[in-house]
Amino acid sequence: QRFGLQFYGDFGYWAKGKKEPAATDSFALGMLNMIANSKIGEDTLAFFELVYEYEEPDAQGNQASVVDLERIFVKHDFNDYVTLKAGREHTPFGYWNTAYHHGHYLATPMDRPLMFNFEDRSPAVLPIHLVGLEASGRWPEAGLSYVGYVANGRGKLREQVQAVEDHNENKAVGFRVEERPDQFLEVGWLEGFKVGLSGY
């Protein structure tokens, strides 16, 4: 129970004209995802996620394969109110980016919303990954949770996640606060309802 290793992947079929640049009906391999986590202390966890996938075909039809280190971090739970995390993680914008990671079958729609495209996909708007420090916690009796972080800034190009060196002096700072009224109010129609605010 101190070490876990999980794999999942996806396979699909695209009808002609439904996915660019496919011009024919096609079977398609998705991604192979590997997740490992290890308890290195009573309240400390080490985690990493590696993704193997194929890039979109180029003009000659060549399809290169790539391996991406998506997430790697160490976190320590001090109590319900404070958890500290250091490493590379998904930026806590709203709900989607931290609820759904990789693997299409885990998500409700067929693909990620355009707003939450990964940096190496087009169009990409938001910085989806961060490399830095994150603090989070929750007050169950008030239904309130928070995340705050400081991380390397964005690179010169939108697909750059500055993992080794921050090429400017400015750091990215962000937060998310979320309220779940059903955790302290016994009102049936509020079950599962959340409201929150994110900033970067």
C-alpha cells in the first residue's frame, strides 16, 4: 500500500471530416498514461505522471511519438487546513484542469474544452502547467477550500513550461477559492453545487 503504479490508454475511431486533418475514416491510438505514487512518510506523498502519445501527422503523413512528463511533485499534508506541494502540477484554474487530467475516458466530453487545451495544442490560451510551490487546504465546517501558488512565469512561446530555469525575474502567482454550501447546509438541491473564483 506504500507504492502504486497505474496505466491507462485509449483507442478510437474517427469518421471522415469529424477530426482534422484526417481525410479518411481512421482507427486512432490515443495516449498511454503511466501514474506512480509512493508514500514516503505518514503524511507525505511523491507522485509522477508520464504520457506517451503520437503527434498530429505532418504534411508528408509522418507521425512522431513523444514522451511528456506531465506532473511530478512531492506533497505533505500538515492537517485539513494546510497542504504544501512542490514540483510540476496542473494549474488550478476553475474546476476542469484539476478534476480531469489525461485519458479521454475519464472526462465527460470527447476532448478537453478549447479553453483548457494543453500548451502544446492549438489553440492554447491558459498556462495549464505550473512549476513551483503550491499551498492548499479546506475548512469542511464552512464548506470552503483554497489553493494558492507561486511558480515560474510563462516562456517566450505559449508551449514553453519553464521547468529548469525561469528566463525572467517575474514569478507567476495564482489562487482559487471554492465554496460548497452542501457541506454545512442540509439542503438536498444544493448537493454537489460549487461556486468559486480563480485568478492568475
